[in-house]
Amino acid sequence: VEIVYDVPLSNRNRTVGATLSNAIARKYGDDGLPENAIQVQFTGYGGQSFGCCLSKGVCLTLEGDSNDYVGKILSGGTIAIY
């Protein structure tokens, strides 16, 4: 099952990758999810640490910009910024 979200993003939402990945890790452990099981499409500003700790199976796409440390501690997820 593929889940796709399309939401606006601001600097206030900078932990979205870590929060989502924490929930996935608690339920599925280190295996994560199948590739691209969850796709989240953002527009706006990702802030610092956008996509931090991103779990396997999660793809974050950002139309906009972000600050330093994008994808730090990346754990199998995918990030695209344009």
C-alpha cells in the first residue's frame, strides 16, 4: 500500500522526517518499510535538519529550499529538493 501526502511546510515543521521515522521504527524495527511506501511532497522551506533520521521506505520531496544538515543520519529513506 502506497501512501502519498502533499502538504505545505515551514521552519516550524522541521522534525517531520524524524517524527515519522520514529513511528515507523517502533512498529517495523530496522527493516523499515518497502521502498517508497510513504511519499510526502512538500512545498516551502524545510529548515534545518529536513529529513533527519529518515527511515527506509519513506521518500520526502521538497519544492523549495532547506538549511544545512539535510538528511543527517539518513537511515535508508530518500530525499529530493528542487
